[in-house]
Amino acid sequence: MFYSLQLSFVKYLRNETVIKALGQRIKKLRKAQKISQRQLAFESEIPETQIRRIEKGQVNTGISTIVAIANAL
């Protein structure tokens, strides 16, 4: 039972819908400002590969990364 609870909790933490929506929103904001992923990576001090993965909804990123991206946008 404990294992089952752990899996439910992990699934809750990794809500695919929210992760994909966040990535889409970041991409939309970046494109609205006409900046490249490379420029966003530079401004936010986040690796470009990480920016790509976030925008594709492939990674459950931390709040500090989200704040860095928000400040760069």
C-alpha cells in the first residue's frame, strides 16, 4: 500500500498537462518578444537544451528555473 501511495504522489508531482502548458506558455511569450531560445538561455543563464526541453514539456522544471526564465522574458 505504501508503494501505491508513493506512485500516486509522484504522479501528482509530475502532472503532464501542467508541464506541457507551462512549456507552451513560455514558448508563446518568447516568440511574442521575438527572441530565440539561444537568447532566452543566455538572458536566463539556463542551458539552451534545458529551454528546449521545458518548451516541449519534457521536463518538470524547478521554481528557480521558472523565475529565471520569467525575469528574462
